[in-house]
Amino acid sequence: MQKSATATAVTGLLAASLLCAPAASAAPNPPFEPAPVSWGPCEDDSLQEAGAECGMLDVPLDYANPGGEHISLAVSRVRHTVPEDQYQGVMLLNPGGPGGSGLYLAGLGESVPHGAGAAYDWVGFDPRGVGSSVPALSCDPDYFAHDRPDYLPTTPEKEREWLSRTDGYAAACGNTGGELLDHMRTTDSVEDMESIRKALGQERLNYYGFSYGTYLAQVYGTLHPERLRRVVLDGVVNAEDVWYRANLNQDVAFDRNIGIFFDWVARYDSVYHLGTTGDQVERLFYEQRAKLEAQPAGGEIGSSEWTDLFLAAGYGQTGWDKRAKAFAGWVHRGEWQPLVDIYDASNTPGDDNGFAVYNAVQCTDVQWPREWGRWRADNWVTHAQAPFETWANAWYNASCRNWPAPAGKPVDVDGGEVDSALLISEELDAATPFPGALEARKRFPGASLISLPGGTTHSGSLSGNACVDDRIAEYLTTGALPERKPGAGPDVTCEPLPQPTPEGAETIAPERPEQPRILQDALRHWR
């Protein structure tokens, strides 16, 4: 009797609530079902050369309201060339950033050894707000114009100037970004990946991600683990450090790597004449930085631009010779145009799209500290041991203090249900330090990790290192991963590619393969 009476009472309450509830709450919104992509010719020459086709995919601005405003994602595809019974499905690609254009990555399959890429459809896309997607986010295209204030806030006036600049950038984004700013989190891009999967008629996706693209995959694998098949993650983001702590960790790593670059320059003093020891080259670097604060090179390259144009030397070895030559040309002959050319190629004055999206994602993935006193203390402590990049990186992110869109909470990454993943990390990678790969290996028990001890290159796979690239080809062909070893370390180690030897040097290092041009194009927005 008591059970029946209770049931009757609950039934009455439910009936009353249904009578009073508004109609809109009667049922949740159905999942969004995208229309197929209408493929056509690509406008970009490199994509045309790769045999790609391009199109646009219509997706909701807000997946909680799929019937509301929509935006468009630019997508590209290079189709498989093997017989249908050997087809392995779609390989979705992301180059990182956040803010990097992935449209140009569709040709990456050609770089996989032994023809292993031919069994996949390689699909690139510009994430929401990026590049050819509509709308594309821009806040202040001239933010990286020449001769900006000195990064080091050694006086209250300098600190106030940078605070004003970064607060102004956040305000500009609020004025131009509209409702898009409220829907730029990693989780929004994860749902865009789901829309791409559905639009392409795939039950599961294969995925190849670089840098931030590895974090995108970790979140996708947490929310949609059943949709992942084969996964390659190169330059692995530490899911524990999203995002404030990650930048402080980067500062220490970049300082170490710029020291490795200085040592290399000194080794070839017969070519560059900038010092016979790394310490001498380092002192000259900071001496020039101080001079440029007072008098910019050509009126264009001040102390901040000087720091920025050498940052790529901390990302990898590809541009070492170019930067060392520009350094020497400035010191010995007063040549400033090469400095401008390198800076402009890295920072794109007149186009802040990548930077705007970087902020829009990182500032809303998680709440950054709002109190400037916290930033000041943390960055001065870090600067004491890592002066090269600390304050440059602080100001690069400082708009997150007052970002005009609300922050969410990061997903608790759990890859326990992802079948397999191949993780790759050079152990001296500065942009995504090696502990991130170890953390991902712990969270993804089906993953195996290839490490490269002593390597300083960020996300350098498919660049001619047979030890790494052959294992990628094997995994993409058969699904076989390197055997997972007990413990918390890597499962396979490979030697990194040799450091370059400049023209005219007395000793010649082994020939270093060039990074594929399609990959260079795709990754040009990386910071």
C-alpha cells in the first residue's frame, strides 16, 4: 500500500509539472545532422598541386541551439588512390595553434613513407574563426606592427603601456567578434569534428594532430572515444596545464633551446663571427636587444621584434642558418631588411587572424587569473631563470585577464576508451614540453610513445626521420603500435635529425632532409 501511494503521489507531481512546464523544455534538442559537403576546385595553388578538392560545411554557431545561427567551415580533401577494398577511411588533420589553418594539410598523405598515406582520404579544415572559414575572426590587424614597446616591464610606465595594449586588444575583439566569441572553446571545435565526420558519412575518424591539435584530439577522445580509429599525435600538449601554467613551462624550455641555438652559432664562428662560445653569442644577443630598444633597426625592428624573430629557433632547427645570417648581417654590416623579412614572415603584421583565434580559444577554455599581481609575480620569478621569452609570452597571453567572453572549464581528459594512439615527442621540445607526452601516455592506456632524446624540434614528424616516419607508416597501414613497455617512460626512442651545417663551414654534418613544403605552409601560423 505504501509503495502504491508513493507511486500515485509521484505520478501526480509529474503530471502537474508537465502541465506547468513550457513547451520548449519538453524534449532536448536533437543532435545536429549536417548536409554533405559540396566539393569543388580549391583556390590555393598548393592544394591544386596536391590534387585536393575544397568545400564549405555549414554548422551551428551554438550546438545547444542547432536551429539558430550557423557558420561555415572551410574543408579540403585529397582522396585515397588505392582500390576500395584497401580503403582505410578519413584522416582528419589539425596543425595546432589554436588558430592554425589546417586547410593546407590535405596534401600531407604524400609525405607518409611507403605509400601508406594512399589508403586514406586526407581531410584538412580551417577551424571556426580561422582562415577561409566564415566568419574569420580579426580584432586589430596592426597589433604586430613594427617597433612595439619593449617587452620588459622594468618601469611602471612600461607595465602600464603593455597592460593598456593587451586590454585594448581584448576590447577590440569584443567589438568585432560578436556571438562567435562565446563559442570558440575546444569543445566547440570537437563538435565541429563530429559534424565533419557525419558530413563525410564516416562511422569513425582517423586523426593526425600537431601541437594544440593533440589537445583537440585528447578532448575528442574523451567525449567521443567510440569515434576514433587510428590516432597520431605529434608535439603533445599536457592536459594538466591548460593554459596559464603551460605558458610558464614553455618559457623555461624556450630559454634552454635558445641556448642550444647560441651554442650552434658559436660552433660555426668561422661562418658567422658572433662568438666562439655560446655565452659570447648570448651576451651579444642581449647587447643588441638593448641597443634596439633605444634605436630600432631601420626604424622597424625594436627590442620586442628582435626577440620575436629569434623565437622560431627555439621551435626547431630548420631556420637556424637564416637567423644566424641575419644576426651576423646586422652586427657586422648594419643590414636590417633581413630582420624585417623574418619578423614579418613569423608575425604577419596586417593579419591577426591566428592570434585572435588563439586568444578566443585559450581565454575561454579556462578562466585565467584576473589579478595582475599574480601574473607579475609569476613572470618575474620565471624571468629570473628564463629571460629570453618570459615577458614576451606573458604579454602574448595577457588579454585573457579581461577577455570579453565567459570562460568554461576544461574537460577532464580520459582516454581509457580510445583503442589506440601513436604519440610522438622530441624530449627537448619547448612549445609542448616532454612531460605532456608522458601525461597523455598515462591517460591513454592504449597509446604508445616514440620519444627523441636530445631533439629540440616541435612537431617534426614526416620530415625525413625514418625511425619515426616508418613507424607512422606501419601504424597507418596495419594498426600495429610499438609494444608498450612497463613504467611511465617512452616505448621507443629514435635519434633526432642532425643539426644543420651552414654553407662554408669547415665540417659537414649528415644531410638533413627538408620538411615537406605542404607541411611548412600549414604550420606557418605556429607560435
